[in-house]
Amino acid sequence: SEVLFDPIDPKSGQNQTIIVKALDVNGSLVKSVSVTLNTDNKSETHSLSLSQGTAQDGVWQGSWKTSDSYDYKYTATFRAENAAGIAQTSTITIR
């Protein structure tokens, strides 16, 4: 339901953190959350970890060092899967 990029526009080699608020409205438990970053020259998937709340309604977070430029292509596709195996994806296009 919410996404925070810190920073939203990192330089190659800079640390980036992404925080996602995930809620399973069906009452199941969120089993995993990941983000796939598509940048100028590559695509990388990062797993996020539950950092606050519960697996049903929690905050998931991940940090990494960026390894590509974000000058021309920059999208983030988020994927959350619950314990029942139902997955939901959402893509944010930044440029």
C-alpha cells in the first residue's frame, strides 16, 4: 500500500533502501516481498525482509549498493506472495 525509495535517484555505487508496506486483505500471511529494478543496462531482483509489524500487515525492507545507472530507464516491479501461494505484482515507472 506504500513504497519509499531512499534515495529515489541513486548514483551507481550508492546505497539504496526500499521500504514497502504490505497487507494481505484476505487474512493470510505475506510470505515474501521482492522488488525487481530495471535500470539502463540490467535487471536485478532483491528480496525484502519483514522489518516491522506482522506477516499479515507489515513493513518490508531491503538495502543494496546500486550497480547501474538510472538515467534513461528506471522501473520497479514489486511482488508479494502470501502463504496460500497467491502473488500480486505492481510496477512503478520512474523514467
